[in-house]
Amino acid sequence: MKSKNKGILVVSFGTTHKDTREKTIDAIEAAIRNEFADYRVYRAYTSNIVMRIIEKQEKIYILNVEEAILQMLEDGIEEIIIQPTHVIEGIEYEKIVKTSLKYKDKFKKFVISSPLLSQSMDYEKASDLIIDEFKKAEIIDNTKHAFILMGHGSEHSANKSYTVLQNEVNKRGYKNIFIGTVEGEPNIEDIIKIMEDHSYDTVTLIPFMIVAGDHAKNDMIGDDEDSWKSLLEKEGYEVNYILKGLGEIKEIQNMFIQRIKDNI
């Protein structure tokens, strides 16, 4: 039986791509709902553009963080845990914190949980999961094969999270896995330069994002000349890809669930 006064607010950036949304954000929310059956689970997105497009195209109105908190107060929620599904503690995460803290005193219990990569153990777990995903494809031990993960990246200082993750992967002995970003450093040009010193002939691309949405489908594997796939092919590499968002991976869902358990 659900408690009338305890709630979990799951906050995501959002995506206009319904196919990946169902496999990732919706799946994370469903896993949380299933695990915490005595809590009322709410949803909010942080991208106003995404919310507007979904409302226009699908006639679905998704609340922003402030609207969701006000709805929870109206519903009589007294204990709130806010769980972001963002990857790093960047600009979007700071927006969540700034907005929600205004309502802290309205609740008997108020917790803002951390995103996917926060503590050192998060990087360790994420590294192991990355390697396991490639192992499933039985291609990771080919010395001629490189793997590039596409992170979103940010101008925020939290962009260093990708370097920390890269170091964790390297510690495990996998020097053929590279982590780049669309909007931060290192970018794809940086990675191509690093790869020049090796004898790779094949590259597999995979998004290191919760959803395999616009960035994955266009910036990573699109046909435009500046997509990662096109740039790598121009350098002579054979390019494969795995179009799978992090949110599809059960172990990633469990990392968010564990966050909530820790806060409870």
C-alpha cells in the first residue's frame, strides 16, 4: 500500500525520441516504482525545449521540477526524495538543486540525491559495467578494435567526471576504450589524435548517456560530415555502433535505486 505522505521525484533531462524514452527514462521510473511500492513516484524533466516538443507532438504535458514539487505539496507529500537521472553534477543538476531548495522547509524530510557519477565507487561501478557491455558483444579483446563512448560533456567543472571515468577504465587494463564528449573535452578530434599512435582498424561507438536520443542518432552515427561516425570513416576506420542508452541497463537502474535506498 502506498504511503500518502512519502514521495520520490525522478528528474530527467528528457528526450523527444519516444523509442529510447520508453527503454530508458520510463524504464528507470518503472524500476523505482516497483522497488519502492510504498512511495508515490513523480516525474519531472529539466529541458523546457524537450517538454514543449513532447506536448506539441504527443499531447503529453510533463512537469518541470518546480511544478512537480508544488504538485507533491498539493498531494500532501511530507517526505520527498529527489532523484536525478543525470550523469554528472553539471549545469542541469545545479538547476535542480537551486529550484528545489526553495521548498526545503515545506517538507518534514527533504533529500536531493546525487546523479549517476558522484562518489568514487560510482566510477568503479560504471567502469565495470562499460567493460561488461563490450564483453557481451565478445569484441573487447581484439587489439585492432577501439571503443569510443560518447558523453554529453559540459562547460561546467563537472566535465572532469569523464576523465575520472577514463582513468578507472584504464586501471582495468583496457587501453582501447576511449571516452569523449559532444560539448566538452576531450572531443572526437582529441580521441582521433590519440588513436593515431595505435594500430586500430575498427571502432565501435556507444552513447554514454542515459538515453540514445538526438546526440546518439545524429552527432554520433548520423550521415552529416561532422558526425563521429563520418569523421572516423574519413580517417579510414571501419565503424560499428551499439545504439543503447545507459538507462536500458538494469545495473544502471539499480545504481539509482541504491541511491534512493541510501537516502531512505
